[in-house]
Amino acid sequence: MRGSNNHGSVGRATMVDVAQTAGVSLKTVSRVINAEPGVRPETAEKVIAAAAALRYERNDIAASLRHGARSFTLGLVIEDVANPFYSLIAQAVEERARERSSMLITASAREDPVRERELVTALLRRRVDALLVVPTGADHRYIHDAGFDTRTVFLDRPPARVKADTVLLENAAGARRAVEHLLASGHTRIAFVGDDLRLFTAHERLRGYRKALAGAGVADDPALVAVGNSTSADARRTTAELMALPRQRRPTAILTGNNRCTVGALHALDRKRGRTAVVGFDDFELADLLGVTVIRTDPQRLGQLATELAFDRIDGHDGQPRRIVVPAELVTRGSGEISA
């Protein structure tokens, strides 16, 4: 059944809508909906009236999960298991799960919010003990409404419109470190080749790039910022366009925003690599042999920490949501040290 929310749009009412209409907290709505004690009768009546007016439907997935036995299964929703960065996360989660006699179900959302929600719902119906999610959508209240936000850990990117345990990389600081390294080598025309700015990681890395330039008193040239590169082919084409700029505007150095962008940029530079400095965000296979300077992140550590947080919740921890940031390290190999 569909009803109207507080903002007048048509859609399925959520516990957030009920709480806003009744003028109470989400916790109070949850207690009333689930017949838990601790709510005054007059408050409960307000919640029930609001729920009826909004035609709120209780999510029965939550009830079955609360009362069911352990399944000894974890669910992992990542961007793309074919991406080496995310495959390392999956391997780390699987290893930690195995140590706890649990099995892992992994699925790829491929940057599709609808697919993400479908996968999360499917995993909840399989009664996983906890969820680990690399988020894509712009609203994760549906996980809260399912009563599973305290057993969901978000990794690589923060959740939207809910609070939950989160493990992130040092995105802005890492990018700033990379640009400062290029500046120290004498570069002032430094390009940024990154992913879609709707992604938290891409946005944060661009922020770090700009912060480093501003700290050195170097003007941010919009012509040297190329984002929206979701594939290596996109990055290759973008880098070729940057290198085709007039000599006085052409970049002498490039910061690439992720491993796919780095690979694409290297293909575009080809024989020009000896004249253009490159620092890539994320390490990648053969980067050491190719002599590519990188901001090395630790996707395995990201997966390990997220899994530990998930099992901590399974074991009964009911504290406030936690946020962990995994450091990023500058690894110099020659490509970022070419003098301007």
C-alpha cells in the first residue's frame, strides 16, 4: 500500500515520516511499533495515529531477524568484485568470517542505488547476522526501518541519512599528501583525473587536491580538473585531452583519483611518461615494476576492521556508531619525482 509522506510526495511511508508527524524520536516509534515497554500511553496514541494517517506498514523482515537464531552468515555488498580494490576487501572479510565459523555472501551493486537496495533486502531475507555495505544510494533509512542499522557496517564511503558503524580511508589527507609531493618537485600545473564527484571518495580526493594547491598559493585551474571518469577508457581519453592543451596550459604532473584512472592515464601518456609526473591514488598490480608513485591504501585492513565491527555488534555491543579512518601512505617510485 502506498501513502503520502510529510513532504507531499507519493511513496511508502517510513518510520522517519511517522516520527516527524508524531513529533517524537525514531526510537519511540520503534518501541511503539514493536510493542516494547517504556512509552507513555498518550505518546503511543500519537504514534499510532500518525502511523495510521500515513498508512505506515511495518517491515516484517525486522521482526523475523530479531527473533531468529544465528545464521552464521555475513552479507557483503560492494561496488564491483572485479575491481582489484574491492576484491581485496572481499578476501579480507571472507577470511575474518571464516575465523568466526561464518560464511560470506558477496554481491556487486555496480553503483546502482536500486540494485543496492534489492541486494540488501535479499540478504536480509536470507537472515544474515550482519551486513557490510559499500554504499551507493543517497538514502539508507530503509536499513534503519528494517531494524538492521546497528548490525550494518559501511565501508569506503559513509551512509546517507543514517548513523552506523563506518570504516573509511584517509581520502582528502592522502590526496593532499600526493599534491604536496608534486609541488615539492617544482610542479604548479598539476591536473586531477578522478571519478564521478557524486562518490564520496572522489569528492574527498578532489578536496584534498585543492587544499594542497591553496596551501601553496597555487591557483586552481578548472581546465586541469577532469572528473566523471568511471572507467580506465574514460581516464585515458581525458588524459589525452589534457596533454593536447597548449604548452603553457598543459599539466606537467597528474594526480589520478583511483587505480582505474591511473591505468587509463598511463596508457594515454605512453612515451610521454618520462616528461609528465604521475601519482596515483591506490596501489595496483605491477605499479612497483612500472615505477609508479602512489598513495597506497590498505583495502584488506578496511575489510578486516569492518568485519571486526560487525562481529562486535553480533556479540552484543550496543554503543554509539563508530567511525574508523584507515591511513594512506605515499610510496615514492619515481613517476612522481620528475622535476618540472
